[in-house]
Amino acid sequence: MTTTTRTAHGALGWGSFEDLPSGRTLVMGVLNVTPDSFSDGGEHAGHEAAIAHGMRLLAEGADVLDVGGESTRPGSERITPAEEQRRILPVVEALAAAGAVLSVDTLHAATAAAVLDAGAHLVNDVSGLSVTPAMVEVVAERQAPYVLTHARGTPATMDGLADYDDVVDEVLAELETLRDRLVAAGVAPERIVLDPGLGFAKRGAQNWALLRALPRFTATGHRVLVGASRKRFLGALLETDGEARPAAGRDTASAAVSALSAHAGAWAVRVHDVRASADAVAVAHAWLGTEPAVLRPGAARRPRPGEGPDEPPAPRGGRGRALRAGDRAGRQHVPAAPPRVPDRRDRINLLGIGAVGYHGVLDQEKRSGQPFFVDLVMYLDLSRAGAEDDVALTAHYGEVAEEVRDMVIGPSVNLLETLADRIARRLLERFPLEAVEVTVHKPKAPIEVTFSDVSVTIYRER
Ligand code: PMM
């Protein structure tokens, strides 16, 4: 019942947002339809070349194509919505007819409305804090999936707006404020994809800090998109004799970011070199032991636990409201969780339990203490607690937090691994958990090198 093939929906694409695979990181191929990309032989030839390139990206393994008519790179020039639509609408129409799932990269509400009419599926808006009320209205009215990208200012001003005390905290807080604004306007939360907006009002090191913090973005419960491909911070990383590596030489590094993003539970990666990132994502999933390593056009998707013909349905995830009633494949469309664990189980997330503890191998750590923070993902069946509205049928997170705090301030151990292990064992003993993931952070660990955090994550089952 649930085996899905691409060919069931169209020659090369998944056909609709709802039919995108939900068990692995997706690859979003960049299709820029700008004069410098495709219009050497005039407008029609430009459209034809862009469509052909889109088909090629699909054949190479793109799950989604991100079509853009206006460059949003820092310092780029603005064009009118009419010009933007003239560039992209014929391309959107042709690729939608071929079964492609299409997102459209636009800052303009009028273009978003026009491309949704023409068959596009998602709006990818990099306006960030400058999002217009008209855009919010279009997305709410159409109930379109929406990529909410963090950005400050406009492409002309964003480079001067990259001052943060704590880039991760501020980006998350600003995204959450924007998310709340969209939800208040009527956009369903599960249709909002969060994107940290690498390079948009971010300097080199800030991009790496955001990538390191991807689990905090996935912990919001939203799907997370990562757009690192060919960006300046990769060019700076790969510099030779003080010269940044040009964009054309950044694809291997971009694919490495894709693998690590998949490992961290990203919903999708937005990339120029689709084949490299599709391979990188396949490696990450094979490493994690999650999905079939390669899922290509025409390949049958292997049923996942709970989806086999004779198996009962898997338990529903807490936020896993199906995107479409009567989902014909019987799949739950839940925001991506770290793929290391089944992503559709009920769970309680309890993040950032803080206390001063005396753990570490150094005497000084045992004497003076330092802050520790613990993140928990607790897996347990919440169906009865939810139906009966009874706290006795779940894990009381206040009690869990106290237990964890007491263990952090309790007997000293040498290793974060040991503390995490003890916390996991105690929680499995005391609360009705099926499994627990414990991450212990020691952000002020006394080492010589400047760093932002060190943490250990373990996963234990009953
Ligand atoms: N980056 C660019 C354009 N659109 N959209 C999202 N959601 N996230 C991004 O990081 C992003 C984007 C700029 O990259 P390009 O000019 O190389 O396409």
C-alpha cells in the first residue's frame, strides 16, 4: 500500500509536497533563471535551457527544484515582480507539468501568488525580518508550505547587519518571532520550514556556529532547510594564499555540508551540484542506518516500520498531524527529527536544564564547578495521556527536570559520557519512557582553545 515510486506521480518528480519522502533528507536543486545563467540565446532559448537544466537536476536526484528569477545574493540588484515572473513562469509551468515539486525563491508576494497558480508547491522567501504583510497574506490564504529564512535587511544592506551577541540565540529568536507572526495570520505551523539563512547577514564564523547548532533548529519541531551551497564562507574556508576559492570550486565542500546536515536531521539541503549532495545524503543515511541509501527516480521506496502491508500503523508523532486529511500513502508527515531514531514516535523534548556541577577530569573542575546544560528527548506513548488529559499517564516534565538537576549537582564524575549515562538510566528507571536521548553540554570547559560548546549525546532504550 505504501510503496511509492516517482513514476506514479510524474516522469521525474514526486508530484506534490505531500508525496515527498519523509524519512530522509531531501535534496533541493537550485535553478536560477537569471540572464547570466540561461539567456545567451534570447528569452525563449533561456526558458528552454532552464527547463532542460531542471530536468537534468531531477534526473540527478533532486527531490525539489528551487526556481529563482532574481538573485538575492548580498549586493545583488532588485528587479520588478513583473520581470521576475516573465523569467520564471514558463519554467515553473513546464516543470510542474513534468511532475517536479517546485519551490520558488522570491521576495515578492505577487510572484508567490502567480507561481502557486502556475503549479509551484512551496514559497521560498529570503526576506527574513523584511517579510511583507502581503507575502504573509498570500501564504496564509493558499496554505502554501513556506520556507522562512533568517535574514536582516535587504541584499544591499545585509552585510552591515551581521552583529550578534549570540548568533544562534538571536537567529532562533528572530525566526520564532516571524514564525509566530505567520501562525497568527493563519499559516499552519507544520507548513513552515525554518532556514538559518547562511550568508544572509552572517559572517564566516557565524555560519559555522549556526551549522553546529542545527539540532537546536530541528528541536523546534519544524522542518529545517540548509542552504550552504557555494557560499562565501566555504570560499573563505578553502582559501589559498589569502584568496578565497571561487564559487565553481566549492561543490565538494558543499556536499560535505549536505552530509553533515543530513546527519544532524535537516529536512532538506539547497544545492547547486545535486548529484554530489544526493550521494552525500545517501552516505549520511547509510552511516546512520536510517533509510535506503539511494532513492532515485523510479526506485521503489522501502516500507518503513509500521508501513508494511501486514504491520499495524506506527504510533503517531506528537506534532505529526497529517498535512492532508486521508493521506493516501498512509504516511505521517512530521517535521524532521534527527534521523538516528525513528522520526514518528511520540516524544517530549526538554531542553537546556541548567545547573552548576563538579564534573571533569581536572581538579579545578571538581573544586570550582561550572555550568552544565542537559537536553532530553524522551520517547513514550502519549496517546492515553493525550486522550485522558492525565499527567499520571505521561512523564511529568517538572519532575524530570528536578531529577536531572539533582544529578548534575550530585556526585562528581570525570566524563560527560558518564553523567549522560547515569541520567539516562535514572530516567528510564523512574519514568515510563521507552527510550531517551540525553545530551550534556559543558560550554565553559577549561581548554585553551576558543570554542562555543562541547556536548555528548547518548541514546538509551529500556
Ligand atoms: N540562499 C540563496 C538563495 N536562496 N533560499 C533559502 N531558503 N536558503 C538559502 O540559504 C538561500 C536561498 C543564495 O544562494 P545562490 O545565490 O547561490 O542561489
